[in-house]
Amino acid sequence: MRSIVAVLLIVVGLFTANAPTRGQADASPGPRLPRVVLVGDSIRLGYAPRVAERLSGKAVVVSSPENGGDSANVLAHLDEWVVRQKPDVVHLNCGLHDLKRAKQDGRHQVEINGYIDNLRKIVARIREATDAALVFADTTPILDERHARRGGDFDRIEADVKRYNSAAITAMRDLGVPVHDLHWVVEQGAPETMLGPDGTHYTPAGSDRLSEAVADCVLRQVTVHRYRPLPRPASGPEAAVEYRKTEAQRDALVPEAYRRLKFGEFRIPADAGAWKEQRPKILQTVVDSLGDLPPRPSPPRARIISRELRPGYTLEKIALSNGVDGEVSALMLVPEGRKASMPAILWLHSSTPDKTQVIIPGTNGGAESLGETFVRAGYAVLSPDAYWHGDRAGTGPSGTAESGRTEQEDLFKLNLWLGRTLWGMFVRDDQVALDYLCSRPEVDVSRIGATGISMGSTRAWWLAAVDERVAAVVAVACLTRYQNLIAHGELRAHGVYYFANGLLRHFDSEGVLALIAPRPFLALTGDLDAGSPADGVRALERSVGGAYKALGMGDRFRSILYPEVGHVYTPEMRAEMLAWFERWLRP
């Protein structure tokens, strides 16, 4: 009933502090949905209802039925339209009315200096009165000839759009506000077909395309704004004592039959010649353990959904067809102003939360987001979603009826029926992402690194094992020798996605890791990490390190086992990771 009331309020042109846009009354039980406020002119009025539909169940979209007009009018109504709504995210768009040029005297409705001054005041007021994440959307294109034919006492021209946008982008960069580049979205989507007869407003299809970009942008801001880290695992001397005690108790519970299991053994090669003979069979065994994987799309099929201009870099949201069951959603970060081809990092997320963590501050061992640290150092970054994470949640065999562990288990079951493993499909999707990264003209394909923490760590070293395009690897907080995991009764430490078929009949994970040689590999693990038992890490150091030494490349393998540290990404690990990539990817 409240949803119907919300629709009626908008239709009759009323607006109150609690009236969301069409169908978005927050009447659902459970945790409060985030509130997203859309501010803008008639272009916003075209896409807002569609944004609300796209975010149904994910956010309450608040959009005034009034045309926001120019920046002075937005500033005058800011408390009514924004502050009183107590927003989590504000998507601000104004400029189209400011740049209107009167035919009588050639003056703009708001001259550019006044426009920028108003924008600065708007940003200051939103920051002063709310804790909302703010994103500014630039002005969409004008088709000059069509607009000129409409008549009227004012005109708009594309040259002014670009001039006002340029000034606004500079101001937002100074203020640390990301710019949602709607102008670019339209330019890439063929403005001649997206724009209507007046050269300013959009066809239904054009408004729908804008709504896709806006919904994507604001949902990303919501994810970053509302992110709360998991409790930090215990570390230190007392934690170490408790860990050893618990480990001993669990070891004692493992039945004798599982302790006596026999596993295949990896033979450390005697020299480079022995490894050349040994490697093809090991590689085939590892690939076979993933199952009968479908071929990947060639060439890569990708579409860019949205683009943001951020201080020092451009962020793109990309959808990559995996050619089987949908799209791999990903974020691409490209440093600003780079001319020559650059090294790149394929950053692979853990089980929480998703690709977006690469731009979340206070994660991955540092105050600055890891993605921003990478781009400041000169790397392009691609961060893809794994199955049931991020935009891929609710896209499994039962659609939106399932998510999380249920979706994971159903994907695991389905892929077994189809003769392949879910882990194999993980690796394949990461290869799809790598295919795309290699297709980007900015990227030096000889200098691509892969890294991640936890699940992302394992994704990185498995990918590098089967795909030699990965030039260097850093594995953080997940270097697991599988038989040691069994011996300590810790199979529960990993989800069902993690397992490959028949591998232990031939060798343990050292066979997988040795395939990376002689490419540089760094492992960073806490010795209180139950998912990567320390005795297993030491065994891997001996066997994998031995393979590197046999090739005369002992300096390209390094493993650090941090004492009294749990399953965590520490600042020390982050520093080691950055130094490793600096050494091997930027000669």
C-alpha cells in the first residue's frame, strides 16, 4: 500500500521528506535499505524511474518530481531535496540549464564562474549536513543542429557543454568528488540514436541506457560507503598459545583412516633439463583436475557500462561475456595521463565482499584503497567478480531465489553434472578477465601481475600455474598444502568452490605452484592461519623453492611466514607485495 501512495505522490507532483520515487517506499522488513538521492534536471527525470526499478530491493531511490534547473536553484532547494532525506548516496547532476545562452544578449543563464562557485557551495553543504557519499554527474551531450531547430528564446551548444564540464571536472577533482561521466556514456552509445528530436532529451532507450549507468554508479558508492570490515583475526603471543591449543585438539579428532591417507608425491626436479621433461605432464594433470572446461570467447566480448573520473585515474565498470552462463562484472582502473603502455595488476577478490574492495579505503593492509595505491604507482588494474559475488549474486541456476552459500553449492553441483569443477570455472573466468586485460591498448602484456588475499590469493596462483601470461604473482594469506589441511581437520576452512578433481592422486599443491616457475612468486602467510597450516607452508617452501633452485632462479621464489599472525592482510605484507611487483614488473 505504501508503494502505491509513493507513486501517487509523484504523479500529482508532491514531494515530502519521505516520498521515494516510483515504487520505492521503504516498507520492507529487515535492515534499512540505503537511501539514494538523485538530483538533476529533466534528463534525471527521464532516467530516475528506471534507476528505481533497477535498484528495487537494493536501495530506496529518492528523486524529486521537480526539474532541478540550474545550479543556483539546486543550491536554494538543497535542504529540501537532499539534506532532509538523510541520504547514504547523492548523485548530483546540474549544468544543462546553467549553460543556456539567451538569444537576445548571448548571456548564459549562470556564467561559468558562478556555476563553479555554486557547485562548490553545494558540495560543502552536503558534506556539512550529511555523511553521504557524493558523486557528480557531468552534463550530457547536445546535438547542435537538432537543438537549433527547436526554436525558443535560448540556445545550447555542445562547445559550452564541454567547457562547463571541463570546469566542473577540475573543481570536483580539487574537492575529491568522483565524476560520473555521463557525457562519455552517451558519446560511446551513439548520441544520434539515443537523443530525441530536440537534440537534448532522450528516447526511452536512451534514458534506459543512462539509468543502467546511474544505477551501477550509485550502487558502487553504496557498497563503498556501507562497507564494514570483518573482525580482525587474533594475533600476538596469547593468540598463538590459544591457536596451538585448538590445533592440537582438532588434530586429535581426525580419525586414523584420514591420517593414513596416501597421496601422490611431487618430485623436485634435479635441474632445468629434468623440469623441462617433467613439466608438461604436471601441467596436463593440473588442467585435467579442473574438468572439461568450455572454450573461452575469442576475441573477448566486453561492454563498458559506466565510467567515473576520479583523482588520478579513470574507473570503468565492464561486463565481460564468459560465453557460458553470463557476464563477468569487473572494475578497470587506468592511471590518468599515461602515454606509454603500462604494467597491469589483475586483482582477485576474496570471499568478502567482491571486486569493489579494490577501491575501498582501510582494506588490504592500508588506509588508502589498494586500487588507488596501484594506479599512483603507474599500474592499470582489473578487478573481476567471481561467481555469486558482486553483480553476479543471484545469477546462478535458481536466479535471484538464491545467493551466498546456497548459490555456491548449486553451482558446484551443476558443474559436476557437466563434467567440470566449480573451481575450474573460477580459473576459466579469471582467464576471461586476463584475455580482456591483454586486449587493452594501455597494457604492456609482458608485465601483468596477479594477486589477492584469501580466496583471491588461491585464484592468483592457480591462474598463473595454467596461464603463462601472468608474469609475477603475490599470494596473500592463502598458501595451502591440501594434505596438511586434512591432517589438521581444517577442510571446513574453505568453501566447496575451492576443490579440484583427483589432484591428490598425483601430487599436492606444490605441483600447481611449481608450474609458475621461473616466473617470480611471493607468498605472504600468517602462521596462525588455519586455512593455510604452517607446516604445510614450510613443506611448500622446500618443494617449490627446490624447483626454482633447480632452474637457477632461486631469487624468484620467496615465502614469508609471519609469526603470531592470523588470516589477515597486514601493512607489512602490503609493503612486501608492492616491492615485489616494483622489482619484477617495472624494470
